[in-house]
Amino acid sequence: MTQQVSEAPFPTDAPPPKPDPATAPQPPRGGRTATWRAFLRRPSTVVFGSLLVVFVLVSGLGPFFVDDPMATSYPKLLPPGGEHLLGTDMLGRDYLARVVHGGRISLAVGFSVALLCMTLGVVIGGIAGFFGGWVDTVMVKIAEFFQVLPGLVLALVAAALLGSNVGIIIAILAITMWPAVGRIVRAEAMRISKLGYVESQRAAGFHGMRILWSDVIPNAMPPVLVATTMTVGRAILIESGLSYIGIGDPSNPSWGSLLNAAQSYMREGWWLALVPGGCIFLVVLAVNLLGDGLNDALNPTIGRVK
């Protein structure tokens, strides 16, 4: 006679086992170090990255080594050379000092706006794309509202009511430019939330916000970083345009305001427009080419002919 062994019933009232973060499925992370190493070794990255670093260092440390940009103690419209490497302006101010101080304002605006846009885009776009439903609908409507705001008109109204200030310009540019980054984050969050390792972590009992910030957002950052680098160049150009039409802080001139002041002295002082215009061109070119190189490194299959 065969003896049957009875199995003890599974206790249905027992609590489910707690997920162990060490054994939970993780997203693929291999190859990122090699990707960044390949990006940093690209000739365009070396050249234009070094150029951008030079501009940042000169604009950040240069004000401690140049003359007072507001001092009018020199002859007017001296050409570049000699004691004044970039000459003097129409009021007898050292133009090198003004260009260095102007670079600090322009670069501060560009990088501050890009950082704020990335922060707002990651938070709002990530939550909208990951959770979906009514949360996604509300977040998309908020992004559409800010996207249709006319930045130039808003800057004019703010300058008339609150006065010309660099902080106001940064805030206006950030609230009108972040939806572009937010849409990219939303699309990436929606795509990543359907992947296997995210579904596995949901099944293991991890909280949605924990999955979003630990796995979804880090894996959505490559296209976000590319969009952020492009935002730096756009912000510098827009700020220069606003300063060119007179919306800026007169006590803290940027490259755009220097161009505005130089338009009446194109024949007598050609360097007054050439130097700040060249600085804007080189910085925006360097940032855009670095963004293109970063895009090629993070998306190596784009542009291949099949």
C-alpha cells in the first residue's frame, strides 16, 4: 500500500514577503561609462568643450583681474592693442572689462535657465508620463499653458512693472522654455514605465515614486541632457535679443546690451560690435555642437543607413 504524505496547507493569511532591494530586478546599466568615455574623446568634444571651459573660466574669474567696467578714465574709442587689449568704448571705459563682466551675465542666464528648465521638466514630465491618467492630463495642460505664453511680451510687461533685472529675465525664460524639456521627459517616462524591470518592481511591491526616481528618471536622462544643452544656447540668444532691445540691467551689461550700445558706432569702433557678437557666436556654437555630439554618443544608431 502506498502511503500518501499530506502537505501542510499554505497559510493564506500570512503577509506577503517584503521585497529585498538587493535582489530586486534592476535596469540595464552596462556601457554607460564607455559611452561617456567615447563622447569625451571625440575631437569636437575636446575642441568645443575646451572653448566653453575657457569662456566659463574667463567670465567667472576674469572680473577679479580686470579694471572697473564702469570707470570712464580712459580716452574714448581707442582701438584694440597696447594697454587696452580690446580698446575702449564710446565713454572711455575699458572694453575688455566690460566684455568679461558681460560674459558672466550671459553665461549665468544661459546655464541658470537650462538648469531650471531641466528641473521643472524632469519633475512634471516624469510624474505625468509615469503615472498617466488624470495626473498626465493635468500636467499636460499646465505645460501647454506655459508653452503658449509669449516670452518677449511677458518680458516687456515684467520690465515695465518690476524693472529690468537679471533674475526676472531668468525666471521668464525658464517658465516659458521648460515645456520643451518636459515633453521629452514625459515621453521617455511613458516608454520606460512599460519595460520589464519596471513591471517586475511594481509586482514586487515597490512604491511608484520610488520606482520613478530610482529607475525611470535616471534611464530617461540621456535625451534630457541633450535637450538641456540646446536650451543653454537658446537662452543665451534670447537674453541677448532682449538686452539688444533694451530689456536688461543697465548696471550689469551682458553681451547683448553691449551690441545694443555699439550699433551707433559701427564705423568709428568696429570692435564694439565684433567682440561681443563673436563671443555669443562661439559660445552658442560650442554648446550646440556639444549637444549634437552628446546625442550621437547616447543614440549611436541614429543616422545609420540601413
